[in-house]
Amino acid sequence: MADAGLAQTDVVEDVRQAPATGNQTAALGVQERAPLLTITQVGQTEDGRVVEVTRHFLGEGWTLRYGVPLA
């Protein structure tokens, strides 16, 4: 993206838990209504242009780790 002049300077992730839908149960091999974590990541350029949207669906057994620079 950076090579195309669309370098990301800001990324926001929303994490929520919701029950698996019918389509998700088949695709992910989980029980119907099993709790899934949904992570939606939006990357923006310096001028606020959205250049990437990624969505992940995580079932049982996943660990999320986040780091935040303090300086």
C-alpha cells in the first residue's frame, strides 16, 4: 500500500463477541450460536482515507495480544 502512495498512519480495531450465524458454523466448524470474537480492522492514510478493512472471526482457543507504545 505504501508503494502505491497509500501508507497507513492509523489503524483502529473493534473487537466484539457475537453468536455464530448459520453460515459461520459451516465455514468455521463451530456449533450454532457458539461465541465468536469478531475483529474489524480499518486502516487509514494521514488524510483519513480508508485504504484497508479486514474482518477476522475467532472461535474458541484464540488469544488476543495488544501492545500500546507509551512514548
